Amino acid sequence: MTLLDTDFLVSILRGKVTSKDAVDIIENPGTTIINAYELYYGARRSKDPEKSFFEVDSLLKSIDILELDRSAAIKAGNIQADLMNSGKPVNILDVLIAAIAITNNEIICTKNIEHFKRIKGLKWKEW
């Protein structure tokens, strides 16, 4: 599975990338529960929350969503501690996304390379 980061999913919602294009480009697309949270949060803050919520919910129902489990939580704690100790912290939501990807041996498809490239053991590709 390729985990679609929030930036990719937002592009789908805005019509810049169609769901069909995403499926054609990426075999077995999925995302994480953290990305789902980011989308639902953005939907509720939009100009038309009900419409945005419906669009987000429809999109997320069409792909697999990986959960934050104990293994990923442990991994995230280790990643964040290492980054903080090195003086190069990353947004905690990105750390949680990365930890879910690493513990599930998945790759993240993102444009947010600056943060993700600092996380050891994470596989990512830019779209």
C-alpha cells in the first residue's frame, strides 16, 4: 500500500488530482488515521463545513486507513525523542504519520519532503 499524505488527499478533494488518477498512479492507495484527522479538521474549518465533511468522508471511505496502534506509538515516541535530541524537531502529526508507515512497512507519497526526510527508516516518494 502507498500511504497518501494529506497534501495529496487535499489535491484530490480540490480536483487537482482525480481519484481515478490517484489509483492509476499508485497501486493500493491508503492513508493513516492522522491524515484522516487532518482532513476532517480542515473540513470543519472550511467555508462550507457540511459539504466539505461529506467530501472528505466519501474519499476516506474509498481507501484503507491505517490506525495508530501501540507499536506505532512506541515508534513515534522514539522518533520524536531522537529528533528533539538532535535539535531538529518535526511536527508531531508528521511523526505519528511516519511511525504508522514505518511500523506497517509502507511508503508515504507526499510533497512534504523537508520534514519526512529527517525521519530515519521512513520510505517516501514525492509526487
